Amino acid sequence: MHRLPRRSVSAILRHGGARYRNSAALISCASTHCGSVGETDGKVRWHSVLVPGKCNPTNSTTQFNLKNGMYFGNRYESTAAASDAPPAETYEYQAEVSRLMDLIVNSLYSNKEVFLRELISNASDALDKLRFLSVTQPELLKGGGDLDIRIQTDKDNGIINIIDSGIGMTRQELIDCLGTIAQSGTSKFLKALKDSKDAGSDTNLIGQFGVGFYSAFLVADRIVVSTKSPKSDKQYVWQGEVNASSYTIQEETDPEKLIPRGTRITLYLKRDDKGFAHPERIEKLVKNYSQFVSFPIYTWKEKGFTKEVEVDEDPAESKTDEQDEKTEKKKKTKTVVEKYWDWDLTNETQPIWLRNPKEVNTEDYNEFYKKTFNEYLDPLASSHFTTEGEVEFRSILYVPAVPPMGKDDIVNPKTKNIRLYVKRVFISDDFDGELFPRYLSFVKGVVDSNDLPLNVSREILQESRIVRIMRKRLVRKAFDMILGISMSENREDYEKFWENFGKHLKLGCIEDRENHKRIAPLLRFFSSQSEDVMISLDEYLENMKPEQKDIYYVASDSVTSASNTPFLEKLLEKDLEVLYLVDPIDEVAIQNLKSYKEKNFIDISKEDLDLGDKNEEKEKEIKQEYGQTCDWIKKRLGDKVASVQISNRLSSSPCVLVSGKFGWSANMERLMKAQTVGDTSSLEYMRGRRVFEINPEHPIIKNLNAASKTNPDDEDAIRAIDLLYNTALVSSGFTPENPAELGGKIYEMMSLALSGKWSTPAAEIQQPELQQHNPEILDAEVQHPGPQHNHPETVEAEVVEPVEAGSQK
């Protein structure tokens, strides 16, 4: 079945059906798809748009369905045999050249400055081809000078010249490579090498997409390419403009513009991009993108040297000198800077990562680190390695001595710490976790590979199995490097590392479950037996009791707060070490680890704490004794607590408030409330269950036990329960629901305890008056002292009998 050309259908829809009543026949004969023109029988045969068959054009009618945008002819059944059906035809895709060029210039590259990288890469490929071919054809090198790349700029006129002494191009190669978009001479060359029996090792060519050259139109209005191939006697000039869909090629006839061999690319920059023509800008781009290209790159720049020049003497000074004839006259000079223009070598041709690690010393690694990443301190550690197998790449990784200034990269997934090179050409340092996870974003280094899958612009890594394998190996090497710091004889090195980057590793416990076994040995915490020096989990395991089954920890906001928490009392008595998690991220990190070397992490502030010393008979007796008290307290507290239980973790405190086994701890609840958003209503279920544990050995609990049996409605006893609960909230790390109410109760208890403790008793003030006027009252007060006379030493008063005046006794 044939299809109408889109242009024909459009014409039909535009002009209507009146003009094309017999258009089926006309279209079929005029169209290139019609195969019946020129048949021997001279009859006009045509095919329906919908069904192939015969038709008499004089009887045909046409119908147009404008609503559906379709053209319908009459349908006729075919009378021809199946073997007479027209053969299927194949057509090539066609691209609108101007539109394709627009996509390359405006959409393919995200950064304009990569144009220089692409052009230098093409020049490097041309030099590589010449060097490779000259092995068998040494005559190609004659008269062409050294193999190098030179960049000359004219900042006043906005012109950049990039000259290489490579293989150059013939006229036909100009048409094939620059006249055909996405036609790569490098790709053809590599294919020829692959097909050749004499193909040697990888020639390390860079450009294989065939669009790198057109990146020059990002900054240039017009490009002139003058090239001379040693295979041709003539030099040709290619010219193209940014908005044109055509180009010109002509022979170079100007003797001053002839070159012995190679290619000269001249860019006439756009008005807004003339800043690229500054020599300093060019030098910076070369050092950033093409510093390690295997051929020397020279830039044309202004230089200067100092010299001494004579200065004309002042007439007044010369007269003074004439008076003293004996004094030896010296010519006065001054230092001036003489400026001139010359070629300057810009790049280093031998990257450090391609050298044998045995030949590179620590000073070389440190110097490369400081120069590449603009650092001023030596790194804590470095790792230079080569990976072979499924993925081949070379890399040098560093651990910085200090964290980044100004911002914390732990919250910024995009860092510029890993510089990716493909065949020694810089590709990018802007990654979003493709090569390193976020928690290792502090690691700096370079990675150079020959077979990374890049997109056409060579700026973005494509997701692939190769990238995943590379990421795994880089992460593994980074952990080996950090582990080396932790095992160093100088303990201060790892203390410095932990202070700067410890939070990153804790974040790794949350984000990277696959590497828990590598992260856990690197963690450090304070503990109940080491409050000044952090210990590792391995050191904790070495100090464990033989009967201890778990790793105990408590989370708090400081070491001081953690060391004074009531949850520790029984564990300290048993000499069990407890880790102090004092960093906000610690508790979440440990909960994600869950265990270490088959030892589970246990939060001692959660319910159902098992210390391995249960005595079932004694617990049964205590529960029978205090069961009524627990119910009484639960009835008073109501929904504030889930239950009231006998505690096995207290020794000196009367009570404690513990969290549910699967809910938030007090520390976690405090952190969640302190979040920026602060809305925990949706997570209320996480903090719902609290258990009130009482210590049956404490005098307060014993008195309340007696009150629950003799006078459960006593106001003082009920007030004591409320005060115990609120005090337990504070001592356990929770926030009281009503701090003002708690403060009022504490003040009330203080008033009762301190009433009259240091004040002067009123009886002593009124004693002389009482002795004179009412001695009976004094006698009664002495025999029945009130609370205000409750002194450590009781003073007895002498009672004097009243007598009549003048009487003798």
C-alpha cells in the first residue's frame, strides 16, 4: 500500500476538493511512489490511497473528510494476482539540517566553555592519527614541525585561532567530516584499525560522536577551517556560519596563510562571547579541561622581563656632584619591565595517575592535591590505584584535613570533589551521586576511564552497569583509605578525621545498608567507662562481660546528661558498659545498624530491658506485694501512662518513665519537636506508649504502698503520685505537659519542708512579756511545742509560781 506524500495531502486540505476531483490519478502519476509511468501498454494505472487495485480515472470521485484530516478515494477490489502486488519500498530518514544544527548549538551543551575542550580534543585526535600512521608511513611527518597544539587570540577583534600539526584533511574529508553532521572521522579511523590485522593497542582517541566541532557555534558567528593533509598537495578552506544551512569549500591561494601540515580553526566570536578571546580566559579553560592531553598545548600570551635602564640626572644634583671631584660618579638606573608576546606551555602532558605508584612519593601526591583542589593543607590520606576487569580506570582519592568552608556538603548531594576524566580529557565535576554517595561527598579525587558511557555532549554520565560497578569499587577504596587512618599509630589523625567527617559516616548508616559492615568499625562513641575518649565498637566488644549478650546504649543531649540518667543505675552496679549517643544523628544511625558482629543494640530507656539476672520467684513476690499499688497509681495517672510496672533497672531513684519498645525514646521525641517544621501530629502514635516503672526498694514507694492499702484517697498521697510522675518526666528526659503546674507543686513541697527552718521562733521574741503577764500560756507552749519549735536541741523553761506582793516563801 502506498501513502500520499504529506505535502500532497496538505495541498488537498488547503485548496479543497473541487480542484482535485480527479486528483487520485494526478497524484499517482506525479508522485515518485507511482510505479506505472512508462508502462508498455500506455494505460494509466494507479493505486487507491487505501486499497491497491485498478481504477478508471474517468469514473472516479474523490471525497474529503476535513474533520478527520484524511483523504479518501473510491475503494475497488484488486483483480490482479497476489504475485503482481507492488514491492515494499524503503526510505531513509531525513533531517532538516538547520533544525539539527540549532539543536546541537542551543540544546546539546549546557556550558559554552566546553567548545574549547571539544576543539582541543579533535586536534589531539588528529595528532594521534598522524603519530599512529607515521609508524608505517614516516614520510607523513616530513616538513610539518613538532606535534603540538597552539592557541592564539585577538581580544580586540574577538578572534581565536586553534592550530594543530596533525594529519589534516583532504577536500573529500572536509565534505565527509564537516559537511555531514554526526559523521566522525575518529570513529571511521578506529573502525579501520579494528578491521585491520595490524591494529595495535588502543590509540586513546577521544571524539567519536561527530558533533564536537559544531560546539564552536556556541560562541562563534563564523568559523573558518584551513587544513592541509600530507596526502594532498593542496590546502583547502572550509567556511560556515551559525544560522546558515550551507557551507563553502575552496582552495587556499594566499601564500601567507599556507601551513605545512595540519589544521587551523579560526573562530569569529559573537558579540556577547568576545570575553573568551582573552589569553587568561583561554589559559584557564585549557588547564581546567585539557591539562592532561598527551600533546603540548601552547597559548600566545604576553610575557615580561626586568632590566636596568639609565636615568637622566637632575641638574641640581649634577652640580652637587661636581663640587666633590674626589667622589666617584655612579650612573643612576631604574628597573623596568619589558613586555613581549610569545608561546607559553600551558598543560602538563603526563598526569600523575598514569604513573607507577611506586615512583610517586607523598610530596608529589600532596602537591597534586593542593594544586587540583585549591587546598592549602596536606590531606590526611591518599589512595592511588588501578582497576581492571569489567571496568578499567585509574584513580587517586584523598581524605581532606579540614571540612569544606562556608557550607556543609552533607546536605548538598552535588559536590565538585570528584573530577572525571575520559581519556585524560576533563568531562565534569558536577555529579548527583553517580560516582560517590552523598555521605562520602567529602572524599576528593580524580577518576580517568576509557570506556565510560557518556551522552553526546560528554557532560553527563549515562546510567549503566559500568557506572554502578565503578561506584562500588570507588566506595570500597574510600573505606579502605579511611580504615587505614583509623589503624594509624597516630591516634590523633583519626580523632581529627572523626571530628570533621564523623557525621558523614553516621549518615551512611542510614542511607547505605550494603556497606554497614564497612561503616560500623569506623564509628566512635563516648561510653560510661570512657567519658573523655571516644571508643570504637570493637573496643566495646573487648570490654564486654562474658555473660553479656547485647550492646547497651542511651541517647541524650550531652555526656553529662547521659551519665546522670536514672536508666544507668542498675547497669553501673553490674559494671556493664553503656554507649552514650550524644549527637542528634547517633540514635537513628544505631537503629539502622541494628547489630554489630551478632550483638544487638539495646536502648536502656525502652521497656522490657533484660539484664540477664531475672529471679522469677522474687519478681512474683514483689508483684503480689505491689500489685495493688501499681493499679492505684495507674488509676490516678490515667491515660498519661500505658501501665505501671516494677522496675529492674533502678537502684537509687524511686521511679522512671520508659518509652515503648517500638516508639520514640525521650531523646528522639525531643529532636522531633525541635525540627524546623515542628508538626508531629501525624507521628503522634510514635510517642503514645509510656511505661511508669517504680522501685520497690525506695522509701517513697514503700510509703505509697502503705497508703494504697490504708488510705488510698488521702490528698497528700495523691499529690505525691502526681509529683512523682512529673519528676520522672524530667529525670527521664521528657518534657512535662504543664511545667507551671510542676513548678507550683515543687514550691509547695519546699514550703512545707523549709517552713521556719532558719527563722527565729516567735515564742522567744515574746518570752519576757509572757513571763510577766501570762506564764500559764508559756507553760502550755513548752509542754506542747508546735512545728515552729522543732529544733535540734529542746530548751526547757523553768516554771515560776505567781505570789502575792510582800509575801515570803
